[in-house]
Amino acid sequence: MSDSFRGAVDASDSQLSAESAAFRRALDVVRAVEPRVADAIGAELADQRESLKLIASENYASPAVLLAMGNWFSDKYAEGTVGRRFYAGCRNVDTVESVAAEHARELFGAAHAYVQPHSGIDANLVAFWAVLADRVEGPTLRRLSARHVNDLTEADWAVLRRELGDQRMLGMSLDAGGHLTHGFRPNISGKMFDQRSYGTDPATGLLDYAAVREAAREFRPLILVAGYSAYPRLVNFRIMREIADEVGATFLVDMAHFAGLVAGKVLTGDFDPVPHAHIVTTTTHKSLRGPRGGMVLCQPELAEQVDRGCPMVLGGPLPHVMAAKAVALAEARRPEFGDYARRVVDNAVALADGLLRRGATLVTGGTDNHLVLLDVAGYGLTGRQAESALLDAGIVTNRNAVPRDPNGAWYTSGIRVGTPALTTRGLGVAEMDEVAELMHTVLSQTTAGVGPDGSASKARYVLEEKVADEVSRRASELLSGHPLYPSVDLG
Ligand SMILES: *Cc1c(COP(=O)(O)O)cnc(C)c1O
């Protein structure tokens, strides 16, 4: 790898695409300090080019987005908000933060956008504290939310814990496709809130609005959360807002997974969260195809509290990532992004159809969005076995619980697949049938293995090497017609 990179140093930039020249030169600079890192960066591109990536939460950001992140904006501290910083010399950070927020507001039709969160989890924490500060009458909380967390004394915390004590959150259950940050134990949200979940109808697998309404009436949450990581259908946010209003809850939508479908105007009307929710959180790196990061959109009443995200919850903003968010959001405002978002859904529907035709079982029987959840019990496998066997054949997916999963959250009975990444590479509906064929071939030819003591194993599996190699070869062939980062040639 390093030899071929060295060859690149000699190539004349004028013969290269702008992207090739930029990345080659950048890697040369890195290589001069730590060659192993430059080589790993090059190897990562090669790995990504070769793998059939069906991870529903991943995508490929454009060269412009990637390049906007790799610079001296990373050197700048800019705690505070645009025009009100705790540090001097922030005028250029102000520019990129304002541009990113402007694009976000225009793109999503939101009254306010806060583009500082470093990730989706951070965006949710910012939103939760904003709602608490807005809604909880505790005078201490109000006073403290304007201060830095590090400045709180033990006595402050004791009062705060009493005031927060019984605040409630109602969100989608984990096994129905909800997210850890929606009040579940392994996440701080599960400690901040008294949580209850709503699930899906056991017969159809669809979100049961009557059950959500009943749970909300009984539980009377401060925050009603909608949004998911593994639910393959649409959510009617108008109905969810009506439920929130009926019980006086703040309605929060976490659109981390499907923000790209909202941006691309595939999800509109009742299915667009922005006009219905009081507050919307998202990641920027999933279907939205931006840099790794988060964002909060909200109604004007919550804007002031949301802007306190730093320093209440977040450290200094990442100006280089905000610059990349601005570039990605500008890209998402182009008409081509709408085409992309539509193709993501068309591809997911085609993939689901291809799997169903070959006899696979899908949770809810199909998809309306960018993801498909297979129940692999019909193949006699756990999610863990299926995930490993697919990976052996060059197909990257992740295991995921299915509703009321008998194998729990670790082994699971499901495989979650999504189309945002392959759609970015240019694969279309015809190729999705071949992807379904490759997946089905692997799953139907894999058998569950036995443990060292001869008992059935939930992790071991048997897949003949020649089957894995053959599928792998066909996957590479499929991808070779759709090169990843075609403008980037590292030599
Ligand atoms: C991915 C995801 C998150 C977390 O995003 P990170 O950037 O990994 O912190 C939060 N909520 C939902 C619904 C997600 O799918």
C-alpha cells in the first residue's frame, strides 16, 4: 500500500481530478508524520470500496463534505452561540455555524436550528435538557440550566435530583425499533427519566396508535418520543402530536435514521416530523449523508434553551464539523438529493420484494422507508450467525432484535439492512434483486453450529467456503460497475 502511495507523489496534479490531487497530497502530508495512519486511511477506502454495505445507519459523504472537515477549524474554541461566544476570534466559526443553521432551517422548514451537537446522542441530551428547563417548574433547574455543569455543588445536585425525580418519558420500545437514548437503562436517558415504552401490534408488526394513546393517557409523560432505528414503516406524526397534546406532553421526534428522506421530501405531510413536533433531533451522517454529527430543530419557544446545549451538555463545538454540515446541507437542498432520497426508498422496496420472493420473512412484511428487518429464524439461524455468515461472503449488515425477540438483544433473531449507502454508489432497483439473491444464497446455505459440548450454539455456524467465495465474487462484480468515490484515485 505505501509503495503505491509513494508512486502517487510523482504524478502530476494537473493530470488528476481535483479530488484525487487533494486526497493524495493530504495523505502525503500525514504520511510524513505517521505512515501507519496514512496507510490505514488508504486501506479504509479500499475496504469500503470492496464491501457491499447494507448497514442502514451508514452512508458515504461527498468529497466536499470530507474535505471541509480536514482543516484548521478544528483548532478553534467557540463555546457559546453565533455572536455570543465565550472566546475571542470566532468570526469565521460564526460564518460556518450561521450558514449550516440557515441551510437546516430552509431545508427542513424549521423555525430554529442548532447545529453544534457532536452526535445523535448529544442532540438528544441537548433536547431533553431544553425540554426539562422549559417545562419543569423547579426554580433550581431553571437557575442551574444557565450554568456550567462543572460549577454545580453537591447541594445543587441534590435539589436537582429531587426536582427531576419523577419526570416521565414515553418512547418506542427497543425491540420494536426504538433507540437506547429514548429512556433505556444503558443510556443516561434511562436514569434521567422514569420511562415507559410503546410497541407494535403483535399481529401486523405496525405501530399501534391506539396503544400509544392508552399508554400516554395512563402514564402522562412529560416527553412523548417518536423515532426509531429499526422500524421499516412510516410513522404518522400528526396522530402522535395529537396524542401528545391530549396529555400535555412535549412531542420530540428523533429522525436520526430518516432525516435524508425528510430532506429529500419523500416523507411529507403527516409523515414529515418538522411541522408536527415541538422539537426534532437528528444525526447528520446517516441517510442525510453529511459528516458524523448531530443537530436539533425546534419551535421558537424552545430555541433559547436549545442554544444552551453548550456548555450545559456539550463541550466546545466542532467548527470543522459544522463547516462540513453546512456543505452537506447545501447539497441536500439540491434537486438531485430529492432523486437520491426517492431511489433509497425504491431500492429498499425492491430489496424487500426480492427477499420475500425467495421466501424470507420480513418484520411487517416489507418496508416503506430505507430499511428492511429480516427475521432469520425461518433460516434456522440467530441474527448473530446470519450477520457473521453474510460478512464471510462480503456482505456487511448488522444483527438486530425483532419484536419480542426470543434470542434477546445480544444474539437476536434479526438482520437489519438499509439502502442509503448502496444508493449513493449508484446501485438501482435491478441490482437490488441480485443483492437479495446473494443474501438469500448465504442465509439458506448457512446452518447453525454446535458448541464445544455438542449443544446448539447461538453464535457458531457453518458456511462452506466455496459458497462464501462465490457470493463474495458476485458481490465484487456487482460493485465494480458502481465505483465508490469515482473521482478519487489514490494511485
Ligand atoms: C443513530 C441514532 C442515534 C445516535 O446517533 P450517534 O451519532 O451514534 O450518537 C440516536 N437516535 C437514533 C434514533 C439513532 O438511530
